[in-house]
Amino acid sequence: MNKARQTPCIKCPLKDCAAFRPTDPPELDFIQALKIAELSADAGANILAEGTSTPHLFTVLSGWAFRYKMLEDGRRQILDFVLPGDLIGLQASIMGNMEHSIETLSEMVLCVFPRERLWTLYEKYPSLAFDITWLAARSERSIDENLLSVGRRSAPERVAYVLLSIFNRAKSLGLTNGRKLKCPFTQQHLADALGMSLVHTNKTLNSLVRQRLFRWKNGEVEILDEERMAEVAHYDEPPARPRPLI
Amino acid sequence: MNKARQTPCIKCPLKDCAAFRPTDPPELDFIQALKIAELSADAGANILAEGTSTPHLFTVLSGWAFRYKMLEDGRRQILDFVLPGDLIGLQASIMGNMEHSIETLSEMVLCVFPRERLWTLYEKYPSLAFDITWLAARSERSIDENLLSVGRRSAPERVAYVLLSIFNRAKSLGLTNGRKLKCPFTQQHLADALGMSLVHTNKTLNSLVRQRLFRWKNGEVEILDEERMAEVAHYDEPPARPRPLI
DNA sequence: CGGGATATTGAGTTAGTTCAACACAGGTGG
DNA sequence: CCACCTGTGTTGAACTAACTCAATATCCCG
């Protein structure tokens, strides 16, 4: 990890993304002033560790990561994937310390904000405070989905579901290329996200590939039959919910 | 569901509970003014349904409920349990509609707040807005725990874990009686929370009972050997984190 | 005194796990 | 440029945790 030259918020690559609320100039100025650094992390870097407390709050500018928890004996559960526009470290900022860890899957650039000024944000910019709550609610929603998957879906259903949901998230961020998406994770990551063993994840993946639902070559996933995948996954396309303007 | 006589916020039974931040008189007055009704629901009532949108935000005064999601074919996953002091319907209030349902396990009394005034709260009472975010973060934490359980713990581990964590939550709310706790859920509820079948849940429960870790009679759970239960569950007592005073 | 919901138990089945061997690719150092 | 090494993916075989089915027991409530 090392600090890099900063991108001014006004040029934030996420600002015009459909997933985000247009931000007023005064809010933008405030965020700009709040931002104390830009952090570049390599793939495989530990951004935050369970049990610790960071003085920082992060926003993802680019790159992929995942939130996870581990049991002492090494069993790991990936809670969800972190994509550009996600907020990291809110739990620690609000509750004191982290109860999960975060590791990057690719190179990642983050904006760094000091935790202690979060309160100022709540006082002075209620609209931004509302946005933070919105992000927290969205993230809870995605964990709810994963819990349903891991608890009640069969292996093929889970695999189809996770691929579809990642694909759609990435699509809404403009990261997809037609029906293709560069995915920086391994089958081990998928297994840990789905609560399955590596071997069975592999076999399930290949079985779905043989059914021509998708392909996965050179770290690139290509959805071949979205309809049938949604069927297998019991996936309801989430209504493209525009972020409320308050 | 029917409306009942209202308890003034100043006499809120949760106000002095250790889990809550002492609230200033002006904040209390605002909440009091915000509260438009008190709702009494029977056991087994549907408070909120997936896919719908409510004009209300609720706070639980007393009683138990659970949040859940279902697949079309009826498979149900309980996401977490709802206890007094929890906030209900924030997702709908912030994002437009619910992606999960809520059903009561016992009689329940709720305070009702109009959703449209949430924004006023953010504008006028940043400290309360901060509290809401705190509640959202806490709830996310508990789902993270459940996801770890369902994804990576074995059946006995899951059962021990869920009982311990419910017991400790209830204890911090003053609902326990020594090592005993009245639990209004059935084995089916536990099974659906743990992502297991009813039969296997029953067998696992009984095996732990035979090992004298706990008892469960007449809807009352009694923890007999907390230490060994924590061992089986790989349970780390959550540090009793006082709610920050901002 | 029923009758429906809940809990218990046994038996047979299966989805998913573990173990182990092998294949393949990319990256490094000699 | 090759030889090796490590991380990743693939496959078969044996095993087991958890599931389903089905029958019975128990509890609670009207």
C-alpha cells in the first residue's frame, strides 16, 4: 500500500455512474476536504483486519475485494464482494472495531476519510449522512441474499445465483463487456462465498458450463444463457432502483 | 393488529436499558412527536411482507419476531431474530421497498413512525440519524455472524452458536432469568435460521442436551454449561460495547 | 375428549465432503 | 532457454453429514 496522487472528487469516476446520486457542489467540496488520501493496494492486500480498529473510512474508487470472517481453525466465509462505490470500515467507525476482515482481489484504489470527522458529516450534511445509511442498507440487503443462498439453495442454484448477482452488480457499474466480465477471483473464493468445498464448487461449475449456461476462461466469465441461469438460480432481477434523491 | 393506548417515550421501557444511549430531552420530545401510533400484534402476525412498501418505520417495544426470505417453492431462511429495541422497516424507508418479510414469534408491541419524516430527523437531529446508522451497522454485524455459521459451522456448532447468541442478546436486554430464557420459537424456526432440516435440528439439539450443555423444556431454554457451549460453538463473547454517546 | 401443531425416532438415500493424484499455466532463477 | 516451483484447476473414489420419508409420541387448546 502506498499513497498516490489524488483524483479530485469533481473528477471522481463514480460520480456519473447511475448507481450514485448526483452530488451538489457544496457536498462535493465537503467530501473533497474530508478526503485525506488516496490509497493504492495490490491484489491480495489486507485492507482491514477483524478485531482491529481503524481511524479511517474508505470508499472504493476501483478494484475488487471481499469481506470475510474466519473461525480459529481456518474455515473462512466470504460475506460479500466489494466493488467500486462501496463504503468500507463503517462498522469500525460507528461501533469501535471491526468484526470482519477485508482483502483485495485485484489492485484497488481507495479514498481515505478520517473517522473522527464522520460526526461532522452527520451534523453538517444530513444528505450525505442519509447516503451513508443508504449504502449500509444496500449492503445489508446483499448479505441477506447471500444468507438465503447459503442456507437454502442447492449447489447449482448457489453457483448460478452468485455469478448472476455479481455480473449484474458489475454491469450497473459499467464493468462488463457485453455478456463478458473480468472476474479476479478464484474458485476457492467462490467456494468460500458459497459455503461449499473447493472440489464441489469446481464440479458444479463445470456441470453448469457443460449445460452451456456460461463459460469461464482466463479469469473472464461469459453469461451464455441468462434466462436459464436465472431459472436455475431462482433469481429475481432486482428492480433497478435509482438511488433516491432525498 | 390493533392500536393500543400509547406509552409516552419518557416512560419507554427501553430508555434505561444498557444497550441504549441516554437520550436528551429535545431528542425525546422529537421522537415523541414523531410517534404516530403504538401497534399490538399477535404471535404469528406478518408485520412486513417482501415486495411491499410500508409508509412506516417501527421500533420494537416488546416481543420477539424474525426477519426472513423465501424462495418460490417455500424454502425459508430466517435472517435474524428481532428483539426489543430493534428497528424495523429501515430498508423500505430508505430504499423504497422490502426485500424480506417479518413475522412475530410472540405478541409484540411496536412504536410506529411515519417514513416521510425520516428525512426531517436526519436534518434536525443528526445524533438520532447517527443512532439509526448504529442500529443498521449492528444488525449487519449479526447477519454476518449468521452467514458465517450457516456457511461454515457444523450442525452442533450452529445450534450451540445460535442458542448462545440469542441468550446473550436477551440477557443484555434483561429478558433472562438467571441461566434461563423463555424462547417463543419452535424447532422449525431454529432449523430455518440455521439452514438445516427440522429433523436434523431436532437430533442435534437432543444430542447436545444429552451432553448436558443445555435444556429446553416448555419453551424455556436453560444454559447448563456455558463454557462448553462456547467451546462447541467457537463463540467469542462479543465485547460488551457500550453504545457510543457521540 | 378430540385435533392440530410440535417434537421424537429409525431407516434408507443423497448431496456434498475429504483425500489423493494429476494437469496446466505463469513466473523465477540458474 | 530450460527446469522447476507454486498456485490453480480437474477428476475419480470413498466416505459421511445431513436430508427425506414415515411412523409415532406428546403437548396444548378449545
